[in-house]
Amino acid sequence: MLAFILQRLWQSVLVMLAVALIAFALFNFVGDPINNMVGQDTTPAEREQMRQELGFNDGFVVQFVRFVAHAVRGDFGLSYQQARPVSQIILEKMPATLELSFIAASLALILGVPMGI
């Protein structure tokens, strides 16, 4: 039984890494985040400096490994749109998310069990 649980945990880690890799690749190759962060009057030198500070000049593998290492520690970085820590935004949205999931699970249980019987 313990071997089965460990195998399932390992498989879930692999699935999470695969999903993270696909999402990271999609967000990495769809547009330039620097353009979303700065205005049109930003000079190319300032854009290059931001790119260097944020690590966008590093290779894809280096960026992904850094992303996973930070995510494992719970550091999701800064939101490019809101310029706030992502973990703070997640904590703000957590009560509404938990309420929605609790109500959805309750409705599924209340309606699903009688319909299944």
C-alpha cells in the first residue's frame, strides 16, 4: 500500500512538472512581458536593463529551473500587471475560491448522489 501511495505521489509530481513546463513555454513564447510592464517611451537601454534584471536573457532551461525552484519555495515572484507579489494576490482571492469550491462540491454531492441512486 505504501509503495502504491509513493508511486502515485511521484506520478503527481511528474504531471505537475509537465503542466508547469507546458504553461511556462506558452507564456514564455507568447509576447514579450517587458512590453506589458513598461510604456512606449521607455528606451531600448532601459528595456534591456529590465530584461537582464528579471533574467529574461537567460536560456529557456535556466529560466524554467529557476521558476520551479522558486515555486517549490512558495515564491511566485511579482505580478507583471499589478506589480505586487503573486502570493499576496493568491491569498486575497483564496476565500472566494474556497467558498466557490465548497458550494460546488456540496451541490455535486446533494444533487449527484440522489440522481445516481
